[in-house]
Amino acid sequence: MGLMVGMGIGLLVLAAGAKMLAQHLQGHRWALQDSHLHQDLRSALDTLARELRQAQAVGQAWKNRSTADCQDAFCGGARDIKIQGNRIDFSRDRDQNGLLDNNECSGFRLKDQELQVRTSCTPEVWSDLTDAGSLKMVDMQWDLHCERRGRWAQRWVTVKLSAQWPHDASRELSLSHTVSLRNDVPALPWPAACGLAP
């Protein structure tokens, strides 16, 4: 009888220990997944910010942007900077020649729960920056701010990215970042992307 009672108590202790170990391992796995989610989302946001900082960049801007009418190919056109829904398009002079080449249209958008980067003007070519199998993108929001400083318009963009763990929709993370555009444009005429009035 005593042996059976001892075995019963031993089994209870063993079951409690196994449950505690399972909970510990589950917590460890969640922490590891959260770390991967945060790292992948931060990496995507950093890549986006590096590219966006150069929006409307042009070689020898001190010459081409010295007048109010902004005569370079990256300043006032419809494709030079445009925000629409969860998509942003912009141009930048990658080769510093002052001409808008086909590979100098850039941008970001969400499609099929992946963050994509634009790499071509015509036809539009988009490449996946994230993989929905490891990082499910659920939202991207843009907010463009403009401020007149003398005869120049300075701009900065706040972007917010939200993602989920692919197999668990309850595990969601959002990160935001404010990106200062390094390339000012003339404040007159007030840039269309900045609204109607300075």
C-alpha cells in the first residue's frame, strides 16, 4: 500500500514537472519567435528608410535646384514623390547624371502580405523585400510632413509597418520610423506632394 501511494505521489510530481518544462519551452519558443519577428521587421524598415532618404536626389543639386521653378528631372513631376494608400513612389538620380533613367523610379508597397520595392519605371518592376512565410506584413502607413525654410521645402516621412507571425495572427508587431528626406525642393511653387499651401 505504501509503495502504491509513493508511486502515485511520484507520478504527480513527475507530471507537474513535465507540465512546467513544457510551459518553459513554449515561453522560450515564443520569445525566440518574437525576437525573429522584431529583427526581420526592423531590417525591412531600415532598408526602406535608407532608400527613402534619397527620394528626389539629383546630381549637382546646388546647380539645378537654385531656381524656384525646379528644372531637374527629379523635382516636380508626378512620379517624383507620390503617396497613395499603402504605397509610396519616388525617383532618385542613382548615377548622378541628372537624367531620369528607367532604373531610377523607386518605391515601396504591400502586396500579398509582403513588402515590395520598385526597381523600374516602365514597365513597373517590383521585387519582394520580405517573405510572407517568415514575416506576414499586414499594414503600412505613410505620413508626409512639409515645412517651408526660406525658399526651400523640407520634408520628412513617418512610416509605420505592422507584421504578424505567419502561423499565429495574435502575435503582431508594429514599428515606426521618421525619415528626413535629404533633398529639399524649392518651396515655390509649393510641392504637390505637400498639399495645397505652405
